[in-house]
Amino acid sequence: MDKNRKVNHDFLLELASARMPFGRYRGRLLIDLPEPYVVWFARQGFPQGRLGDMMKTIYEIKANGLEYLFEPLRKNSG
């Protein structure tokens, strides 16, 4: 497995188990955040750092109707 693929795989596994650390949906898995909430962040600005990167990825997946990609992540995240 090349390095970029490994990094992407690790990022997706981290994404699958990451939880929202604040706000109305505190404690909820990022992959389970409601789409309107994620869209709101897209308009207002995502948080800085790793959380923002994860939320941008969630947004892109949800905005493009690719939520089915989350299913194997849920199964692998335990």
C-alpha cells in the first residue's frame, strides 16, 4: 500500500470514530451529523485544524450523495 493510500485509509478510519466535541450534537459521531448542520458549517466556516478537515470531508460526502460510503466505516469502527 503506498503512503498516500495509507494516510487516506487512516484518515477515514479516524473519521468513522470521531465525535462532535461541542454544540447541539456534542458526542454524536461526525458521520451521523445531520446534513443541514454540516451545510451550515460550510456556509459559516468550518473549525480550524483536524476537526475542520474532518467536517469538510463529511460535507463533501453528504453534498454529493455518497453517504453509503460511511457504511463500511461504521462496521469497521466497532
